[in-house]
Amino acid sequence: MGTTLYFEPFNGASGDMILGALLDLGMPLNHLRQELSRLGIDQEFELKAKPIERQGLTAIDFQVVPKNIRNPRTASENNPDSPNTPPPKEHSNHHFHHSEKISRNLNQIEELIEKSSLNSTVKSTAQLIFQRLGKAEAKVHKTSLEKVHFHEVGAIDSIVDIVGAAVGFAYFKIEEFYTAPISLGGGTVQFSHGNWPVPAPATLELISGVPVSPGPVSAELLTPTGAAIITTLSAIDQVPTFVPLKWGFGSGKNTFNSIPNLLRVTLGKTISKQNKSQTDPILETVSVLETTLDNMDGELLGYFIDRALSKGALDVYYSALQMKKNRPGFLLTVLCQEKDEERFVQLIFSETTTLGVRRSRHDRLVLNRETKTVDTVFGPVRVKIGKMGNKIVNMWPEYEDLKKLSKKKGVPLKVLRLAVANQLNINA
């Protein structure tokens, strides 16, 4: 069973709501502060969180407050005579982003994350979300990813929300994400470009193919940041079977008469529907990425394979081909988890000479696996073990361990492999 996070955006979602829910779930605010300080920009903002009650439900109200920057929204709310004070009716979860002195584009944000001391899981999760958000903005504005002008991505609160969410997911060691249908709201929302119907253009692009519902109020309930986080990570077309362990609520910034304006997340253990029998292999869906190459030398190909495997690819291999103009070539195949698909597509484009990548999804059956260390007369060797229930059906010693011992002890590798096999028979 894996650790699962289930989003229930029955009142929409924003970055602040997601972080509030993760804090309510049990992530300490000090942990979030400490991890975000690794970005090296903590002098630009401060974090605030407090419990609130909405229609009998308790939630965490989380806020990112830029330092030394006047927040026009807060000023208008605190001054009832301000001409910007909204009328007493239902309002949206939309962030009124601040006119910041520091503005960053996507490349700058990715560089900021990459150079930080955040762990690799947090980095890759945050970069994946930013890439998806950036592509949505680029498509909406009909420009390239490099040239797109970011309203959402450049704001300090969006950086904190997205990286902070990645920190929270790593804190709870989330392996699988699911979401219920997302409430969008309705009416119109005001941007720098004018008034737009809800959902906003970038949000609409992000939720393409995602189950959603309009309403239940005439206001914007789903922000681009919230949409990017949920849709980047969640399995959209699957309903999880899981054991709930605990839940948390994060609040939106506005109050409504008809809804509490909360996001609920539930932490649990997933039970695969197809794997209720512990003796059956596990059924999972993986992404297969392929491209043909006839203008790439062997050294570059070898480097790519090493890099892809080091970044978590399930498998990488190439097959010899005879291509057009009688050129020798290769079919490069990368097998990865669905959630990592975009990351490996980017790696293929950046590290190979291809101009296109084919992708497909396939079901695969895998044995339950574990790794144990076997003590031989030559030294310890890790062994991969495949099981169907409690029955061992496959065992294989780790090649790198055998190679290291072979060099250290001056013993042929085949002798070491035989020693491991004999030891396993004894232990069995």
C-alpha cells in the first residue's frame, strides 16, 4: 500500500488553500519555513497561519505576506471607506497579486529552485508544476514558453505556494495523488487584461480533460496555482480505493453565505482494486516514451541513458534500426511513471537530437518486490526478490555489489553470483 493524498475541491482550490490544508493535516509551520528558507529568498516574504471556523468546520487560514510591499487588497479590506472595498456579497478565492519590486520569469524560478538546497523530490515536483503552469500561460497568450509574460508565476506568493506544496507532499511522503471533481465557481473575474468569465483562461487550459462542476457560487473558486498543483500530480480518471487516516481543511480568503469556502485533503493508504489478492502481481500504468535517432553518436546516447536512469526512469534502452537514406539509427525507449512523463520528455528534448517524441500508456503487471542483503564469505550483497504473496518466485543479486566485490576480492563475478545463490538456497 502506498501513501495517498486525496483532494476534495468542493469549494475550488488555491495555493493558499492547499498549504492551509497540509498544515491542518499536521505539517508544522516551522518545517515549512525552514524548507522554504532553502530558496534563499525568505527575506522577501513572511508566512502566517491561524485556525478559523467556517460553518461549524475548523480550518487553517494560510497567508503569504510579501515584505516591505504594500498589499492593496489588505489595505482596502481594513479601510471600509476605500473605493476598492468590495460590496458585501460573495467573493472569489482569486489572489490579488502584489506589485512586487522583484519579478521572475519561469527560467529564473527554475534556476532558483535548482540552485537551492531543497531535496531532489521537492525540486522535481515544484519544477513540474511550474512547467505546466507556464505552458498554460504560453498557450493562452499564443507565445513561446521562453517569451510568455507571467502574471501568476512571477508572484512571490505563487513561488511559495507551489514550492511549499511540494515540501508538504514530501513531508507526508505522498506516493499517489487523486482528486474529486473540482468546483469552478461562476460569473466573471477581473485581470490586468480586463474582465473574463470564470474560469480564467489559464485555469481553463489547466483543467482540460479534468472532471469539474460549475458553481456553487458566482465567484472564482479555482485559481491557476491551485489548478496547476492538483492537475499536475493527480490521477484524474481514477477513483481511489484507500484507507483514510487523517484529513485537513484549508480556507479560502473570502466568506460566502452558502458555502464554507474550504478545501479538504485526506491522507490515507491506497489499496489497488486490481490487487485485492495479495498473491496477484500488481497492475500499474506506466508511460512509454519513444523516439528514433539517426544523427546522434554513441557517447551522447550512453550519457543520456545514464542520466535518465539517475533521474528515476523505470527503464531505458535502445534498439538498432535501419532508417531512411539507409542510415543506421536507434529507437530510444524510456519507461517511466505517469507523473514523471513530462519531466522525461523535457530530458529527451534537451539531451538528444530528436525533434519529436511519441508517448503512450501501457498497463504492466509487476511482482511485489523487496531487497535484502545476503552475507557471503566474500562480503555482503544486495538481492532483489520478487514475490507472489509470500511465495518467492524470482531472486537476483545486485550487479553493482557483485562488481565491487569482484574488484575488491579479486574473485570472478560468476563465482560471487554462485556464492550468493548457494547462500539464498541455505536461507530458503
